[in-house]
Amino acid sequence: MQTYVLMTTLAPEISQQVKDRARLGRAWLDQVRAKCPDVKFVAHYALLGPHDFLDIFEAPDAETAAKVSMISQQNGAARSESWTAIPYMRFLDLTAEI
């Protein structure tokens, strides 16, 4: 499985629903689990900065990672980006190949 990083910025009307954050987050996670059962979450962080959340997850392919991002947008993200993450040692192996 490939590792991905999901950076999420909530829409202003959603980010103001602080007291509903647990319920909204659970609804998002339930949808991801139902529609992307192969996804395994490694870490989830709330951020103070231009993005609201950072998730690290494993998915079988880029299309599944894109679905996770689209589910975030469907659930109130103004912006949601999935990035491929390469383990550092593998990155070093790749640099040796070029």
C-alpha cells in the first residue's frame, strides 16, 4: 500500500461549528470506511495554520486516495489535497538510481 498525506481546509461555515466537530468528523470517517474499506489511517492531526487537518493514511492506489479527498470536499472542506508520501530511505534509493 502507498502512503498518502491529506491536507484539509474547512469551509468557513463548517469551521465555525466547533461544538459539532466530533460528530462531523465521525460522519466523515464513517463515509471513508464505507466507500474506501481498504484505507488504513496512520495518524490524524488538527493544525493551527492555513490547513485545519493533516491525515496520514495508506491506500492501495491514487484513485482511492482521491476518493478520500473528494469525500472531505463533500463533507465541508473548502480545500482538500492528497499527496503521495515516499519513505525517506526509498527516496534515497531512487536518487541513487538517477
